[in-house]
Amino acid sequence: MKRKRRIYEWHWAYSFFKPYVIFMYRLSYGRREYHGLEKIPVNQPIIYAPNHTSALMDAMSVLDIDTSAKVFVARADMFKNPLFAKILFFLRIMPIHRIRDGRSSLKNNEEIIQESVEVLRNNVPFVIAPEGTHRPMHNLLPLGKGIFRIALLANEELNKPQQGSITTQHSPGAPEDLGQSVTTFAQPGSGSVHHVYIIPVGLEYGHFFRYRTSLLCQIGDPINVTQHVIDNPDKEHPVLMNELKELLQDSLKKLILYIPDDDDYTATWELCGLSAHHRIKQMGLQKRSLKDRLQANRQTVQLVLEKKETAPEESKRMLEEIARFAQKRRQKRISMTSVANPAPLVALLTRIPLLILLFPYFVACTVPALPTLFLTWFICSKMEDRAFHNSVRYIITMVLWTLTVIIAIPLLFILLPWPLSLLLLLLGLPAPFFFYQYNKWFRIARSNISWLLSRDLRQDKKRFVNWIA
């Protein structure tokens, strides 16, 4: 009887399609920056731990870190359909049960955790979002325990006791099946210790719901789980898990824009956008750098927190005003891109001729891309959770537009002379992506007009920026 393929094992179809899947994923963003890739340990068991704000796009961001195949986890209810479960297995995605699925279902996680350890044993990177669910906010949800249980168990399995190297003793009165153990390892350098790492990954999007927005992916300092256990031989697993959780949480907060989830969240995020250009210039940063923009926004958040400490009443009043400003701005459909731009009139005057010039091409691109665009719009309109919208746009564009091109190629070359067919094909290939880009230009141009006509809002902006200048 043929052995069932392991989820981490090579598959020709996966390897064949992966480059194209990554290529289409990269086209889903206007700008992308990856930093800290040199920190990733080589030939070691690693667990990537990204923050989770944008459904499938978060997983794709981690997959694109390097060329290695990776194994992911997703919530177990996605695996109820047998066909869909096979597709997810092909995509190297394993199910994991959450407490909201019922406490009785959590026992199924033991098998999943064992499979995760097997993945790591074979030096295949494992990816799990420690927050457990996505939330499109510049914040972090409480981290779950699953990632730390997997890391500690993998550490034990990969460093099983050998003569003179590792000994394990169970704490007095602690049941063995609860994992309450004290483990002593040989010191690094003995050649017998395999180091398990948790790699913090900070994902920062320019906009959570806009297609072809920007992406900043930063790799944090690896957390050496094995070394942490070696350095704390007398500590039990629950204590180690809590310590690792604090380390990961602190690291993730440094890699993203972390705004406290309180009543002032909206106003603080609004102020980051209002102050971005001023703060970048003030700090001597590069305005085109996504990493520098994040640094500027983090400084704005810090200044707001300091203001709330030193002048609580004034801060309360100003942040309430900023929240009302944000609401009024959205009602007028003014983009933050317009508000943050120090020269919106110049941007408008240079953009209008471009929109006029490219309008015929926009119409020409819209026609062949219409089935792809309509299906994307229809599915997104039925989904309440907007965090899935970019994932839907990515998948539908990749699948349906690819099929459209495959069908169009023979039709064009049969019906038209080959030079004209080739020209039309080359001009039409980026059709759906140009549709989104042109829409973005048009939306911002319209927003710039509204912003220039809103004198009261522009005066308020100056006052708010000067408040924490």
C-alpha cells in the first residue's frame, strides 16, 4: 500500500505553480519592503510568528520571505468540506482547533502539534499566527499558547536524552501527561543540541482594505527557545511558555505600529497620518521608505502617550476633536493620502492630464477584465469581514484572469494577424491591475479636490500637527 504523502514533502505541482502564485501575489501591492532577512537562522528548525491583520495575505507575506516551502496552520472549521480539506493539504495548510470551536475539540490539537514537530524535525519552516485570529488594527490581540507548546515540544523531541547530554526530571507531584517537566541540556557546542527558533514577523500595511496598497515586512531578532530552556533548567513548561510569550509580544510590538486599543485609538491613528510628512522631515527620514514612515508614526504615538500623561485634560479634548475630524473627513470621502500630502494642488494638476491621457487605455483594460472584476466585487459585497477582501481580490484575479488570458491567446492569433495579436496581448496582460491603479489615481484626484475645498479641515490639520510638533 502506497504511503500517504506528508504535508511537508515535495510535490511537483506545488513546486510548479508556486513561482506564479508568488508573482501574482507581488502584483497585489504597489510597494513592498522586506527587512531583517539576514537574521533568519540557516538549517535550523524555525517557527515564523507574524501578526495577523489581513487573512490570507499575511500568510502569503511570510511565504514570500524566501524561496523555501513552508507549512501553515488555519482554523479547523475550514477543513469540514473534504474537497476543500484536500486543497488546503496541497497548499501545506494544517488545521488547528481554537477554544471557540469547543473545549472538546482541543484534544484534536495534540495530533496536530505532533505533526508540527515532525515538520520542524525535517527542517521545514512552520508558520503560525500567535494571535489566533485576524483583526485589521494597528494593535495586537492576546497571544495564544499553541505556538509555544509546539516550540517547547519540538525542542524536547529534537533534543531527546542521549547519554551524557540531556536528562529530564518531572517535578514532584506533576502529572507527566501535562508536560510539567524540568529539562537539562548539554551546553551548546557539544554538537548534540538542535536549536528551535521562533521568528517574530511584523507586517504593516498601508491600508487594510485597499488592493495594491503597500506592505512592510520586518523580521525581528530570533527567539532561541532551546537556549531559553537551557538557561532556565528549573522552570516548568507553563512558566517557560509565559516568558516566551512576553518575549514574542514585546518583539512584535517593536516591529509594527502599536497603538493601545482604547477610546483614543482612532484619533491616534488619524494623527499619525496627519503628522507623517512633518514627522519624517523633523526626524530626517526618507519619505519614500516604508520603514522610515513606520518609525515616524511610532514617534507620533509615543508623543501622544506622553501628552496624555503630562496634560490629560488637554489631550482628552484634542483627541476628541481629532476623532470628529476623522469622521468628517470620511463623510466627505477625503483620502488620508490627500490630507498627508504637503502639496495636494501640485499632485492634482499633475494627475489630471495623466488621467485624461490614459482614459482610453483604462476603458480598453476594463472590458476584458470585467468578468474578473465583477466576480471579485460580487463576492466581496457578500462578505461582512472586510479583512478578507484583498485575499479574495488576489485569488480571483490570479485564477480567473489567468484563465481569461489562456483562452484569449488562441482566439487572438486565430482571428487576427500575429503582430496585432501580440500587441493586444502585451497591452492587455496588466488589465485588472491597471484598472485598480487607475481607480486609485482617480479616487485620490477627486479626494484632492474635496480636500482643497475644505478650508476648515485644512486649518484643523495644522492645529493638530502643531499640538505634538
